[in-house]
Amino acid sequence: MDTELRKADVGRYSNADHIEFHKTSDDIFDRYKTVINDPVLLTAYRTKVTQEDQIYKWMRRSEFTEKKAEADHERDKIFLAIVENLHSFEKHFDPSLRDNAKHVLNLIGNYRNLTHTDYDAETAGIDSILERLNSADYLPAVQNLQLAPWLTELTRLNTLFKSYAVDTEEEQVKKPDISPKAARNETDEAFRKITLRITSIIDLGLVDDIVYKPLVKEFNVHVDHYNTLVHERYGRLHVKTDISQGEIEPIEVQQYTGEPVYVIPSVKVSKTEKDGTVTVIKLKFSEDFTVGYKNNTGPGTATLTISGIGKYTGEIVTTFNIAAIE
């Protein structure tokens, strides 16, 4: 029988799964309240669960708020993908790309946990980042890192979110005092404190194992159930496909014009499905992969490094020829 609590992947639960998980957790903790022996923590947790439940019911009643939450989720995904992309560039062989990535990441670092702040703070933070990245201080880095398409999409989603944020008077009256995202975070924090309390009780031997083991067993079954739901529902989206064995279409000889030569290759990868069938996928530049260049500033043989991003990982290195001006 387990003697350690499983870790609940609460950050990946849907809103519906998140509140149901915590309501059941609250029931479990209540049944074992004599083991936990901390009524202050238990009461605080129940208060946060009740608060989140009320907000979730309000969200379900408001189609407008549903759209707003969806838009927030989409902009979160793009923002986090940009950060992931920048971290990939930090490991690039090209020093200029590494330096540019660090320069932009230093700016973003001023807005810590931006996707976990309330709606208004995140909207203002994204606006501020976009404004800075379009300034002379950052524009060369943005161009070198080829971030423009990402920033365009982030701008579109942030603008879309702001269009949903213009509440009608009726919706404003019904709006809770705390945002759904903040309510989730507060519930998770109260939950974390109770699990730390239980872990301390076990580690310090404050109660006999015959007392706490039933709690641990029931809790772990509960956590496994919800973690499995997440894996089944979203797991495939988070399994990165290795592009290192991918296929690159031959790159034609490029004519040197006096400027650095940039080529966007055509990249395809094969994916084997569960039934054994093989699907060939053509990757999208800036969404599925980035490109780094070496020796592309004059005639000769240039090196091109393709790096997987987003749902893809791994690298492919190839070359292409640059012909001299005749």
C-alpha cells in the first residue's frame, strides 16, 4: 500500500474537472479530518472550493464569459509557445540568436507568471510586452528570431479577448468579485497546504500507519482517476514528435545578391498511428519548426538547422549552395 500522496496535475484539468476534483477531495479530507487534525486548513479549503464552484456555475450560465475564457486560453497557449520558442533559441549554435533570445526573455521575465494573473493584469501585460517588442530596442531581435508571425497572432488574440471584456450591464452585475483563474489558483493553494500537512504527519510519524494509510489509498485512487482523464483527453497534444528522421525537399541553388540568403525548407515527418497506418505531415514554419543559418552570407555552402518547436522536438541539419554573382 502507498505511503506517499500522488501529485495531482491540477493545472491541466478542465474547469469542470478541476472543480469536481476539488469537491471530491474536500469530501475525502472531511472523512479523515481527525487524521489531518487541522480545522483551520480544512475550513479554508472548503471555502475556496465553494467559491470556485459558484464562479464555475456563473461561467456556465454566461455564454459571453465562456467565449472570454476560451479566448484567454488561446492567448495563453500562444504566449507560452513564444516563451518555449525563445528557450529553444537559447541553445542555438548561432551566438546572435542566443543573445537575441536572452534579450527578449529578459523583457518577458519582468512579467512573471503572466498567464496566472487575473484577466485585466494579463491583458495589460501582453499589451506592454507587444509595445516593447515593436520598439527599436527589440525589433532587430524580433526580426532575427522570426517572431513576427507569433506576435501578430498574440496581438489578434489579445484584441479578441478585449472585445469580449466589454461586459453588458447585466453581466457586470452577475460578475463575481474574483476572476475564475484567480479562484482556481486560490483553491489549488489551499489544497496544497492540506497535502503538505498530510505529508508532514506521515513523515514525522504523528499517527500510526494503520490510521493514515486508508486516507492515502483513497486519495491516490482519486488523483489517478483525474490524471488519467487528462492523459486520455489531452495526452496526445503534449507528446512531442521527433523530427530528426524527417524528410526535407531538396533545396535549389540560391543566387547570391549581396545580402544574406534565407531559405524556408519544406519539412515532412511520418507518424505511425495506433492502427499501424502511417500519416505524412507537412510541418509549418514558425509553428512547428524554426530555422537557423550558418555561412549564408556569401557564395558557397550554407548550413541550415531545422529545430522542432511546439508539438515537435529534435533537429535536422542540411546544406544548400549559394551561387556567386556572375
